[in-house]
Amino acid sequence: MDRESLSRLLAIPGFFVREVKFEPPTEGDRGFAWVVLERERPRYRCPCGRVFTQPYDHSTRALRDLPLGPWLTVLVLRLARVDCFACGVKTEVLEWLAPHARMTRRLAESIAVLCRAMTVEDAAPSVPT
Ligand SMILES: [Zn+2]
């Protein structure tokens, strides 16, 4: 699958797929799809809502996402901090990622739906870990 198609499939707002690496399953573990995301344009939103075009700095984050078929998916992206004149240095806000989260909102919502429909023990095998 080409990067454009995968970008459309993943539909991460503001980002596109730059690279995908597959890590084959190991004994007792599922395989991983490491999806490296790149920002479509330099826009960094402070928690107060102000938008900046220049980051204060960046850090690389690895975030769990919904699985792609049998592959556990990890999104790798550079998360920015902004130097907001009103708030100080703050980590940017992304609509699809809760603050300090290690997984996307849609994965968290998927887990919540499973846990409402069944016990945690029954839902656990369906949840990527
Ligand atoms: Zn701010």
C-alpha cells in the first residue's frame, strides 16, 4: 500500500504517513506496524487555543492506535511545545490525542466500548497491548 493510501486509511488530522515499518510477530507477541507521521503544515495549537507556526521545541512520541488488521499499530510523530505569550511553554494540543495520553482517542474510545459490552477480562484479548 502506498503512503497516500495509508494516510487516507489512518485519517490522522494534520498529518500524513511518511514511512511504515513492519516488525514481524515474535513468539507470543503480535507484529507491529510502526507508522511514522509527518505534519502537513507547521501549525501548533496551544491549550488556550492560540495557533503558532513556530514550535518552541519538539519531542518524538510513540502512540498506540487502532490495529491495522493483525498488526498492532504504533504512530511515531514529533509533538511540539509552543512558547505562548499568555501560557508560557506548553505542549501542543491535537484533537485526536488526549493530553499526556499514550494512545489515540479512537483507540481509548474503542476500548471503552468493549468494556461497556463485556467484562474487562473478556475484552482484554481484543485490546492491543
Ligand atoms: Zn496559550
